[in-house]
Amino acid sequence: MKLNKKILSIFFIALFAIALVACGETTISSEIVDTTETTEITETTEPVVTTEPEEIDWAALEALLKTDYQATLDNEEFVATEDLTLITSIGDATITWESSNTAYLGHDGTVTRPSFTEGDKTVTLTATLTIGEETYEVMFFVTIGKLAKTDAEIAAEVLASVMVFPFKEKWSSADSETLEFLTEGKDADDNVYAVTWSSSNPEIIAIDGTIVQPDGADVVVTMTATVTINSVDYSDTKNFTVAKMEEGTPVSTIAEAIAMGEDAYVKILGVTVIAKHDSGDVFFTDGVDILYIYTPTFQSEIGGVYDITGLIDIYYNAPQLAGTDTHPLRAEASTEPVSAMTYVEKAGILDIISEQTTPTPENLFSYSAYTVTAKVYFNEAWGNYSVFLVPVDYDFEAALATGATQPNGDSIMIYYKSDMDVLEALHGQEITLDIILQGWRSDKSVWYANFFGTADDITLSFTDDTEAVNAVIDSLSFPYSIIEDETLELISSLYGATITFTSTNNAIIDPTTGVVTATGLTEQTSVTLTASVTRGEITATKDFIIKVGPLPLSTISTALLLPKTDLAKIEGTIVAGGYYNLFFIQDATDNIALYVSDSTIITLLEANVGNVVTIVGTKDLYNGLHQIRVTEATFVATGTAVTATNIDALALDETALLDHQGELVELTGMVITDVYIDSFGNYEFTLERLSDGEVIKLRWDSRY
């Protein structure tokens, strides 16, 4: 290849000039010599050798690091309780360490253990491997073990177990029946410790729970609980505001008390308790009129004579006695004679109904007692409102209207809180019984009454022995589960029939005495109790399978299948609750409602929404709502709030939503189309789904 020399000269000089400029020179002067000579240049190419950097095997180094820590950092079962030794190199790599939480784990491996109350802590420990300019991170999750429980923490657990009291703005002497200062407490491990109490004002609140209301002004009393552990005293306090004493206006009759008007605080002298619901509701009389108390705070006995103090309250146009923190319900034993209640005899329920007028604020309801002859109508599908008294000529063959929740024509509903179950076995039977009329159900447009008594308090007329024997068989009932020693009532006769019993295990259920022995059983044992009923030439038998012994823990899905009144023990997360004593619980299998009447249990459940608890109670069905009537509740563990289930894809009807009964649900894309406010300040919203126009009702109750 030949090149022009002149051109080459210019080229090299230009390169030289550029190089000088690059070296920082500011002036370059060169003389370019022009020559016309040409020179032949031979081009040679030298090979260029480049060395690629060797690739780092980070995966191998990570594996090597994890092998070093396979018993500690890389072991998910490892719990750090001592300082960690952190290596600074592995292979050709240097290592630096970084902790996500130096309060518990330092960058250098120093371990600071959390307290027992704080619990174990998980810290992210990052190892950064460096070779030259390159780095690689390996992460470890380290559990820092909590310290052993201190005496102070044990004491805190014990004191917390005895510091659970119902919430009350103010306390009164009526609360003496329920206020209890426990003298033993348990820590989380069920160890029992003695607890002592002291009162800042024992004349107002004594350590036995007795409350004496002061005159003139409210008084705050501080109750102090103390537990001693290893000779050291630990204490906690609770303040109680005791309301000043208010005296009710003395009156001699119920009519006089009602005439004083709503919110009048009255003391009705010398009245007799004539009936009580199992829930505690009380009916009392002065011999002429009857008055009702919803869940009184005082204790009383049927047939007892008392001076009863309370506020006149009008509930759905029916008078009753109520109480507040400042004006409590009270009952004091009276020396007045017993007031007998006269039951007015009526030939049929239509004679009772014809005397009634729908209550209004100007025409209040008057409780009345009747002896009446009627037939029984029972429909189990109607839940708590399933038993009615109908005329003796009622046509039981006539079809009910679609969706009906009561018999055709006029009837009187038997209130579920009374002894309704005694009547369930008498469907279609003509009976004579005593009832106390309690009011008008505006939601069902029916009068309702209470029956207080047993099968022996009912007069029946049977067409033959077979009908009588079948009625006896249907009236017998026994618990499905028995967990403690008790004695069953084994009646020997009813409706002119004789009854005998046999048992498949006399040692557990004695068929003669009815004694049930659960003590010593380690698991539930099924025993069959057989009733044999004879009248004339007719004999029939019925088997009752009773489970005796410790109650096993069931899933909620299993509890849902239990028959009414059977015992259930479940464990789950409290979803929500408090409305009308109703809570909701769920586990991994299903959801169910909890009905609670005990104020201490209500307080416990309200404090543990989102936490796991164990529940014991009886299975029930209320207006189609599956529920458990709670008798025991125990905190198990801290949980997390339940996430609502989205049901946007479902039709908003009872068929599609039934599987979600008692469940926390979520609806989106809804618009409020109507708002209704009743006289109590409760709101009912009509919601419409924008996507398909389906509607559903949402209720907000001001009493919650």
C-alpha cells in the first residue's frame, strides 16, 4: 500500500498538536515542510491481547456462609439468647453485617433480649460480601428470645385476672349482689396466687362487695388489689364512683306508681313476686294489678313480698320498672302479707283478645292474668316465636299463606322467655292453662303472653289412651350433654300414664334416682336413657341419648349442626359485638353468633374483639339466627382483626347470604336510596347496588 508522504506529515503533526492541547499547552507553533517525495509504507498489524475478569461465584459463597451458620442464623428454629459471633470474611470475600433493629441485635452481633411481656422479636440481619468493587447481600431472619418472666410481670398477669369489672358510670347498692373482689388470681400459666384487697372508704364499698350509697354527693372509692411474690408486694387499683342515695316516692299500689308518670322514682310497698323468666325478668302484683321488670339487678324469690324501688319506664306503650346508676332498682324484704293474683277465667282466646285495645301513649297496656282453654299450634321453623294458642275450633288442615310466621286468624303467641318448651309437645291438643298477657307485638300484629309452669300445670282432654301416651312421650326432654354431676327429674306419671326408665349404663345415669355421675370420666360417654310410657293397654317407648363427661372442643361448623339446648365448646376470634348482648365469633371452619346475658362475660368479650377466646354455652336458634347462649368465656391468645369477606358477586337475598350468617362482610359500589328514622332514633338505610339494582337494608341502632 502506498501513501502520500505529504499527507502523512500533515496527519502526524495534527495528532501531535492535539496531544499538546490535551497536555494543557495553550500555543502550538509548527512549520510544515512541503515535500513531494513519496515513500512506500508497508502496513503491519500487531495482535492485541485482552484479559476478561474472572466471574465471582456468589451462590457458592452464600452456600458456604449458610453452612457456617446452619445451626444458628440459617436455622428457622434458632432463638438467639446470647451474643452472636459474626465472621468478617469467607473465601475471597470480606463481610460486613447490618441489623434492622439494633435495640435487640447490634451490627456486631450483640444480643439485647426483650422482656417477657414484649415477647420474642424478629430482626433482619444482612451480611454484605465484598470482592473488589463488587458486593452481594445475604439476609438472615433472627429470632431474639424474650427474657424469663419477672415477678413484676407475673404479678401484672395475676392482678389483671382479678381486675375485670362491668363498666358502670356509677355504682349503687343494687350492685352489691354482683360486685365481687376475687381473693385468688391466676397468671398466664394457671398458677394461683392469693390476692388481698383494701378499700379507701370501706363504709361505702367493703371488700366483700357490699355497697352503701352515701347521702348528699357521689363518692369515689379506690379499691386496691395486692399480690405478694417472693416477699415483694405488687398492687393495682380500680376507682368506683358510688352514686348518692336517692329515695323513691313511697306508694301503696301499682296503679298509683304508674299514675306518677314516666321517669318517676317510686317505692312500691308490699308487692309479691308471682313469676320470673329464666333470664331474671320479674312480674309482681299488689293483688289487683301486675307490673314487669326487665332483668332486675336485685335477687328475689317467687312468692316473696318486697318493697320494690325503681323508675317508671314506658316501653312500647307498656309500663315497667327500670333502674339507672343513679336511680337503681332495689328490693327490700317486706312484712306485708302475700298478695294473691286472681286469674280471670275465659272460655277461649277470642274472649281475651276482644277485651284488649292496641296500646298507645294515651292508653297504656295493662298486664293481665287469665285461665283459658285453647289449642296449641307449634311450628319449629318459626324459631323463638313458634308456639301459639289458637281457638279450639282452629282448622289445622288449612294451608298457611306463603311466608307466614304465625297461624291463620287470631291467636296469642307464647313468649319464648317463659316455659314455651312445655307446650311444644302439645301441638293440636286442647288444653287449659294460666297465662299472663305481656303485650302487643307490633312487628307481628299479635298479642303475646307468658306461661309459667310445668306439664302438671296444664289440663288436657284426650280422645283415647294412644293420644295421651303420645303426648307424654312428646313432652319428655333431657339434656343432650351433661358435663358435671347432677340429678335428672324422672317423673313417674303424667296425663294419667305411668312412666318407667332404663339406662344402658346405670353407673353413669341411674334410671331410678336420675343421678348422673360425670366425675371420673376423662371423655364424653354416650348413655341411652329409655322412657317407657303406659296408659291402659297402650305402651310406647322413646330413647334419649345423653353425652356425659368433659365437653370436647368443637369447630364452629360442628356446633352449627348441634340441636337446640345441646352444650357446645368452641374456640375462635371475636369478630365484633356488643349490640343487644350479641357478639360474633369465627374459626377456620365457620361463624356463629353469641348471646351473652352475664355482664362480666360481656365486658371480657368487648375487651377482646380481634382476639381468640374459648366459649362454652348452649346451642340456640333465634329467628333463624344460629347462636350459642354463652355461660363461660376465657381469653386464649392475642389475635388480629378479622378481614371482611367481599360479597359483591352474590345476590342480596336470603338464599345467597345464608352461608354468610354471622360473618363480617363487605359490599362496595352501594348507594343509599332511602333513610328511615324511628321514634327511638334508630336508622334504617336502604342500599342499592349500582351494578344490578339489587337492594338490602342496613340498620344502625342508637342503643349500641
